Amino acid sequence: MLFLEKDTESSRIRTEEKEIEKTEEIHHQFQRFLNEISKLTNDYELKVANRLFGEKTYLFLQKYLDYVEKYYHASLEPVDFLNAADESRKKINSWVESQTHEKIKDLFANGSLSSSTKLVVVNVIYFKGQWDREFAKENTQEEEFWLNKSTSKSVLMMTQHQSFSFMILEDLQAKILGIPYKNNDLSMFVLLPDDIDGLEKIIDKITPSELIEWTSPGHMEERTVNLHLPRFEVEDSYDMEAVLAAVGMADAFNEQQADSSGMSSPSGLHAQKFLHRSFVEVSEEGTEAAAATGISFAMTSAPDYEKFHCNHPFLFFIRHNEADSVLFFGRFSSP
């Protein structure tokens, strides 16, 4: 949503038709993704909301506004950054809070926006779903969760002995388990290293595309599993500037180099901040959440049931099965 195609004569000369088609396809794919995950259902609540908050005196191109409305379902709300930056900040935070049922508050901290702010782009994703088979509360007990080989903390550990999607990743010395939500449109997957300190050894070897591949239909098998999963809540914030710079968007944050001619008539528009905050809560009923090369797949002979005891750091992610997309991704390292 940040920078659509440039609108200068020189850029039009440099841009090949294939490049334009590729950009268009990205927008179309995101449009299809939003349409897919926004289908109404009584089995869970999944909401993706995008909104632009723009300085009311600033001229944004209608073409840009039409684009983000069409492909990202995002409208522009005029605000008065110039004369009332803090009031505008509170208004944005209030909107985020309402979209996430008060799970994400104060996305923009006091003083983070100023009179020079021209545009704030906000993306919110909220999910609340019930497990297809809930954990029995009477089976939840206190257990030790090992932060490392010498330190542990007490957690409330949920248990369930059922059939789950399961896979052993021999090369990573880890295993994956899938826990479906009602209607099976979404699932939570847990990647658990074999060793207590194994997560740090493998986390840099895993890519999002591999997670999608491993958890796709046909790659995992149904196994009877004795599952122990902590009841947990995770909330964290990230400044995404370094991440975006690493994937080639450093110019977007540079006032001299940012090319926003496809967005606005005046020059000099550039990104000031790119913040991401997430919230995930996992309990007996379900989940509330506010968005190595050459791995071998082993399905070896095993006992009557598998043990999947999440009593040390693990990765988790929530996957929309129909859209073939990961909506939330996180790690649980300490209660």
C-alpha cells in the first residue's frame, strides 16, 4: 500500500510491461487474499482492516486512493496532523483499539507523530477462534517450562490425547503438530525442537515458504498424540524499518530518495515509521490474536502415540488453510 507505480515520464520509460504486470498481479493477489479470509462465518471471527490517515491539507492523488480502496479495502480518513498531531495520534490509536477488541492499545506512543506527519498507513488483523476439540479445563495442571537447560518457570499446561496432523523434521531435529479450529478453515501449528535449547539452533534455517509447504495437505499424517501445550499470551512490538530496508525498501524512509509520485502531487513524501504490534492468546477454548534447505520428511514406525510436550521454547503460527497463508507467526520462549 505504500508506494504504487511511479508517475513520472522517466519512470514510465524505464518500466517494462512485464514489470507493470507483475505489480498488478501482486495487488490482485492481495485483493483475492482479503476476499478469501473476509468470508463471514459463525465458527470464528477473522478481521483484516486497513486505513489511511492523511493530513487534511495534503494532496493525495485520486488514482492512489482508488487503488488502495480497490485492492486493499482501505479508505482515507483526513486528520489534522499539522495543528493537532497528538489528537490525531489518539484518534488512530482509538481506531486500532476498536478493530482489535481492545487487545492492541497505544500503537503509536506519545510524541511519535508530529506536525510534519503527512500520512499514516495502518493494517490490523484480529482473530478469535475456538478449537475444533477444546482442551478440558480440569486436565490443565501446573508444570515446569524450561527456558534453558538450567532455568524453568511454572506454567499452566493444557493436555489432550487426540488425533492430530503430525510430522517429524529429522534434519532440523524437530517436529510439527497441527491443531485445527472449528470448521478447519484455520489451524495453529506448533514447531517443537527436540532439545530444550534447540530453537536458537534452527530458527534461522526456517523460511515462511517451508512452513507453508510442510503444513500443506498431503505432507503431514494423522497420528494419535499426547499433547501438552501451555496456556499462554504473547504481545510484542516491532519497528519494521530495518526489516523493510533489508528487502530493498530503504529508499522509502529517505526523504531525498523516496519516490512517492504515484501517491501525491507534492514531492518529499516518505515513510517515517513502520510499526507492527501483535497479540496472541491461547487457552483451553481456543485462540485470540490481534496479524532449511533439504529437510527430509520422516514418517517412521512409531509407538501407538506420539509425545508432543511443549515444555521448552517453540514456534507457533496460525495458518489460513484455504488462502494458503500464514496470518500470525511467533515464538514462545518464556512465560
